[in-house]
Amino acid sequence: MKKQSALTIAGAGLCVMALTLGACGGSGGSGSSAQGTNGGSSDAVISVFNPEPANPLIPSMTNEVGGGNPIDVMFSKLVRFDDKGKPVNEIAKQIKANEDNTQYTVTINDGWKFSDGTPVTAQSFTKAWSWAADIANKQLGASFFANIKGYDDLQKEGTPGDAQLSGLKVIDNKTFTVDLTSPSSTFPIQVGYTAFAPLPESFYKDTKAFGEKPVTVGPYKFQSWEHNKAIKLVKDPSYKGGIKVKNGGVEFRSYTDATAAYRDVQAGNLDVLDTLPASARKTFQTDNTVQAINDPGSVIQMFTIPTYMKHFGQDQEGKLRRQAISMAIDRPTIIKKVLSGTAKEVHDFTAPVIPGYSTSIKGSDVLKYNPSKAKELWAEANKISPWGEGDSFKIAYNADGAHKEIYDAVTNSIKNALGIQASGNPLPTFSEFRSNVQNRKFTDSAFRSGWQPDYPSPESYLSSNFASSAANGNGSNDGDYKNPEFDGLMDKAASAKSIDEANKIYQQSEELLFRDLPAVPLYYQNSNGVAAKNIQGFSFTWKGVPAYYNISK
């Protein structure tokens, strides 16, 4: 069958690719929701829990929720995803593919402006994407541009920081073309990710200053950032997109203790909390002082064992030890007793609400609790290189995110099953934790690595976390896992002629991940949290984060 040549986001050509919770067509509406008690006000500012960002507020430098949550609502992209995960045109008027999906012609809508009043043009995209892909600028989101022609040239040491991707061509102020190195049917969905946001000309004059006070183009605009306290956004009256904002702004508040945040919600001093403290997991759904949501979500929680950690390289010893560690974890008991039903048992590296999810991928038995098999594998590894008396298996995490009880339980299970020293390795804040991860400081410790998808496709989970192009600080492959066979399957899936064909290839790639275990899946995290009683429209998006724009009071 001849491929559809015009892949307009609003049309049927891409609708099938974005199915997550519902069928193609119609308005997305809100996600999971809980209803408050009073009428809403369109000018009230909503306060929400949020970690201190680990990096400046630059779209291509953000790959964690602390910065990602505010950036997502400050920066519109070519497309956005409604609350069910369906892609919808935003700044893009049309994204049109050639017959083999190797070139896309992008036309943008008229009238879009940045918060400084300057117009959004085709160059606002091509220049921003090139800057993000350039090795000189050391952006964490660089690998998202790896399939655009010229990326390899921009990744060469000594490249000027203002070099441009050869695969991007500006036709006029409203039109540009994108030439890819290989066919990609998912490109029109990828451009809904944060790293693909446009940037104003003022960004290049002082990128450091911009990261502290960004010029934006979204439903909200930046107001202030007091580090370790709050980021304040206000509704942008010049926003031209399809999101209907039901409040006057959002204040993202930093807390070092989720328990204190929960108490503030109970008292009406904080409006929304999406990180439950351990003390509230059993009772939050019956707590009559708050509104509660606990529904299936798209977030997977894992921990990464870096390839540069002693005894855990990409060799036979490392594979045996990784599999042993995984099979030493009693996940069902942890979900029941520690998480109190706020999570689901894990079966793959994506999530149940994502197309291509499977409970029967070959090799997934490493996720089942099997202490006798774990001991057997550990003993085999010891024959290759003995585990010393002073060796200990540690997992680092941020203490401000209510993870202590979880990782105490995980490491206790490992310790009891394998008879080795194992413990959690807490760092005070999310910002400090992510800084250590990004700078490869956890040389003798595994580390927490939950994933919230960037767009509704298995590709977002698999390529982002495990492709070689996303290693070495160019993306979210923080364990620096590199497997050419896996990379080849990612390319093959992206070039597939149908979603079903692509999903089968993604599942093949997961067979490799279950063999190598660059990260160990723990559980699927529900979309859960609480809101104050006077809040209206408390809901979650398909990504598992609060739909801030729907909330009022």
C-alpha cells in the first residue's frame, strides 16, 4: 500500500499512532479527575508541589520533572497532546511527509508571538533545534535530533556553537523542511516533546540569563524563580493555542519533605500534590480533608545500574549480576505493603496505557521474584569475578521525593535473597541527585531512574533511555548503555510501515533489554495525588502529571 503523503496531525494518518486511553477522533477532554466543592475563579493562582529544577529553564536542557513541568506549560511546540494523549496541531498548521517519510515540510500558523512580543517564525525552530543538537552547547536533549541530517557533523568536537543542522531548510517565515537520515513515521509525534520548542532571538544573546528568566510562548509566561522556593507563572493573554486555561497562574513550590506538603494540602495552604508521602499512601483515598485520585498512569519506576559500575559492566558477569538483582526483588509485596496499591506490577519497559505494551515479552521472567534462581545467577557471576567482603550494592535516590521506604524495601529484599550488603543511598534534594547522575558521580552505586514519556509511543521509553545516541550526556541514557543491535532495532521500528509492525520490533528490542538489564523495572506508578477541598478541576494528563490549566478555585 502506498503511504499517505500528507501526515496532518489532525487527520487520520497519525491518530492511530497516538492511541493511549481512547479511540481516534473527537475532543480529548480531561483525564482522571476529582471534583471540588466551590465554583472556580479564572484569575486565581494555583499552587502545586514541584521539585527544584536540576538545570536552567531551557527546553533542550531539561529531562526531569522539576524543570519539565513548568517548561511544558510555558513553551508550546508544533503539536501538543490532549489529555488522552492524542496529538493535535498547536503552532503547526501542517506537517506533511514525502512518500517514504524521509522529508517533512512544516508550515506554522500565523500570529504566534513570544512573551517579549517578537514573532515565532520558521527560523525560531530551525535555529533552536540546531543549537540543541550542537555538541558545543552540551544539551541533555541533543539526541532527540539524531535522525536529522547533519547531526553527526554537529556532534564533532570543535564545532562552533552556532552551527546549523544541514537537514533543516527555511523556505520562508512560515515554512521549513526537515530531511532525515532514515525514514521516521513518528517524527510528527516527536516534535511535541519539550526539546523541540521554538526559541526567540533574545535567547542566543545571553543563554545563561534566559535559563533564569525565560522568554516563553505558551499558555503561561514566566514571572519569577526564587531558587529552592518557587517558580511563578502567569496566564499569557496572547497565547493562541487550543488549551483553555482556567486559572490566573501556577506557582510551582519546592518542598524538601512530601509530608509537609501533604499537611499543607490538608490545611488548604497548598492546592495540588502529586507526590504522596509514605505516611499517606494507605489513607489518602479515604481522607475527607482532601480530594484524591489514584488511576493507572504512564510512568514507570526503575533504577539504573551504570555500565561503569564495578562488577556490572556489559559483560557476562554484569549481565548475571543484573538479572540476579532483579530476581531478588519481591515486587508484589513492595507494591502491596509499601506502596499500598498506588502502583501496578511491571511487565515491560513501557506502561499499560501505551500502544505496544505487553505482558509476555521473552525474558521478562527476570521481573519475577525468584530468590533461589537469583542466588544461582549470583554464584555464576562470582566464578567470573568474586564479590568481595567489602562490596556493597547501593541505590541512590532523592530524599525529598518520598522514596526512602521504597528503596529500603528494595535493598532489604536484595540483601535477604542474595546474602550481600545492600542499602539505599539518599541525597537530600532532587536537584543534587540529578546533578550527580548527569555528572556520572555514581561510580559505585545504582540510582533511581523513573520515566515519564515525552510522547505516546514505546519509542519515547526505549530510545530515550537506552539508545547509544542518548548516552554520554546527550540524553537520558544515564547508565551509558550501548548496544548496536538495540540501536538497529530502534531504527527499524522508526521506519516501519505500520504501528503494529513497529510495536513488534519494539518488543524485540525489549528482549535485549531483559537480557542486559541496563535498568531494572520496579513498578508502574499510578497517576495519583491530592488536592485541597476547594479546588475545581483536579485532574491528570495522559503523562501522569496534573493538568494545571484545568484547575481553578
